[in-house]
Amino acid sequence: MYRFQLIIKEWTNRVFGEHYGTGYRNLLGVSEEVGELCHAHLKGEQQITYSPAKVRELKMDAVGDILIFLCNYCDSQGLHIDDCADFAYKNIEGRAYIKK
């Protein structure tokens, strides 16, 4: 298992116990955090509510939490997050969207 995913698995088991189930809780967590990331991004674009430093902090927190939930989801499904990223990249690496 890859290092980051293993660290997250050990932390999750220590803090919450093993309760991966079907993974739906982790998918809900990803969805919630994507909403938080969108909120931070929107407020940054609007330049209201938060300072640029706070917007950056909120974005970093949301992205980090998304990664944690995705690691736990992968564990529940017998996947390695690095393998998923490699698989996705291999499907897109030859694409070119810029017209020349």
C-alpha cells in the first residue's frame, strides 16, 4: 500500500476504528468537502468574506480532507489511490485540447 494511504488508514483506524462498510460515508465526506472547496473558491473569486490568506487556508483544508476521504474510500473498495491516479492519467496523457 502506498505511504500516504497507509498513514491515513492507520490514523483512521486509531481514531474511528475500522468501519469502512461500502464506502458511502467516505463518498458523502468527499461531497461535503468539495462543497467547502467551492465555497472557499467562490469567496476568493468574489474577494469577499475572507482574506486571501484565509481563502488559501480553507482551500488547503478542503483539498486535504478530500484526499483523506478518498484514501478511506479506496481502502473500503480494495483500491490504491496511486493506481487510480496512474490509471486516469494513462487515459488522458495523449489528449490535446489546444488547437494548433
